[in-house]
Amino acid sequence: MSDGGTVAEHSFRYWPPWLAVGDPGVVATSEVAALPRAFGGPGSGPGQFRAPSGIAVDVRGRVWVADTGNDRVQAFTHDGALVRVLAGRLKAPEGVAVDAAGNVYVADTGNRRVVQFSWWGGFVREFGGLDRPRGLALDHAGRLLVDDTGRVARFDTRTGAALSDTTEPIGSPRGMVDDGVGGVWVAETGNHRIVHFGASA
């Protein structure tokens, strides 16, 4: 282990599908989780879901959900009221992230790209050169991190330019989140573990 590389890992018996970070150093995964509130149900109508995958919360507290089976992303208030739907050009989206300005980034998995939308739902740009983008995160510098097949790709959100990948290959990355201090946690599904990369990884 070198400075800026993989600094920590933890193994799991089952696949860890998603991650969330609270205070520095506190990480939660979905292997064991309580369910304090739920909304929606099976179907394709407004507020319903088919195989929802990624989830993100914006600065206003709205919950954005990648509704994978319905080829769309839906946004809700914390009480479950539907407030916005992004659809029409997405195919099996599996990940979503929101920046401080309200821009929404969607892992358009079936189309092998990430799409950026404005806070009101207008198309901004797409990030290409991907194989199977799934989880998304935004780091402390505003870079977009994408867990793609065997790697974590990075993009400049201001220009859309591709940046360098993480220095160490990742097997089957599935979920990812910025740690708030320059690094990133990655759920490495195929190896049943989560891995932490430092800021310069």
C-alpha cells in the first residue's frame, strides 16, 4: 500500500450493492440495513418502480432514484411526493448523483454513457467512452467518478473531458461515494469487499 493508493478494505460474505458515508470514517453498506421509511411500489406509473438501483439526495433533501426497469430517473421529496421525472433518452439507468448546484448525473447504463441534466431537467452534456457505467460519485474537487467495468473513470464536470482512471484496477465495481476528504470508497462486488482510494489514487 502506497500513499494515495488503496488505503483500506473490508470483506463481505455477500455482495455489498451500495455505500453511504456519514461522519469521516463512518461507512454503511446495504448488507445489513434498517428501513425507516418507504414509498412507491411495483409498476410503471408515476412514483412507481421497476428494479430501482441508484439513489442520491440533493442539497434540498430531494431523493433521486434510478428507476432502471422503467428507463427513467424520478425525484421525490423526503416524504415521498414525486417532483420530477427524467426520461425519454435513457436506457436502464443504474446510477445517479447530484452536485451542489443541483445538476443531475445519470449512469445511462444501457447506452454506455453518463448524462448530465440541469436542475430543471434540461440536457447539458454526455460523458462517453464507457462500457457499463453503474455507480456515480462527485469528489471534493467536483470531478465525476464513474464505476465502469474493471475501473473507476474520472471526468471534469466543467468541460466533460475524460481524466485519468484510478491507479489500481477494480474488479466489478458496483457502488461508490466520495469520503468528503479527497478520497473515494468503492464497493468491489466481485471480490466481496469495499476499497478506499486516497485523493491522489
